[in-house]
Amino acid sequence: MNTAVGAQNSMGQGQWTRWGRGMCEGWSLEIGTAFCGAVIRRDTRGEATTWSASINSTALGEFLEREIALRRAEELLESSMGLVLHDWGLYRAQKAKR
């Protein structure tokens, strides 16, 4: 294992990590340096709390419950990771033929 890369990505280690405190709350999920998921609490005076979900700074929407926002980010991350792994396999097979 390349320890320099491991040291750079010490937060989370493939699991949701909570940050902030009180009403300033967010959750991050990092998969290596390829994917960074975030779910952030949004409080607007006079309105229900919402949770904003994103992956790699691409907004996935606003949700009324944190768990729903986390699940949406995980669904898209898992789908994207499947595509990455498929293409990675193709790349490695082509590289081996060179």
C-alpha cells in the first residue's frame, strides 16, 4: 500500500463521517480520491430542516430526512463505482495485451 496516499485519505476510510456541531452538521463519505459524497443540514428560518446531498460537488437534491439523503448519495455512488470497476477491468485487460 502506498502510505502517502493512505495518509492523505485518513478521514472516513470508506464510511460516513460526521462533522460540525449542533445545527451546523454535515456528513462526508470519501472513496479514495475518486468520490466524495456530502450530506449537509440546511436550516432556513420558518421552514422545515432539509438535507442537501452531493457527490463530487454535483448536487443530488434536497431531502426532508438525513437518512434519505445519505441513501440517495450511496445509491449514486454505488452505481458510479460499478461503472468505474467495469471500465477499470477493460483498461487492465487492454494494458496486459500491450
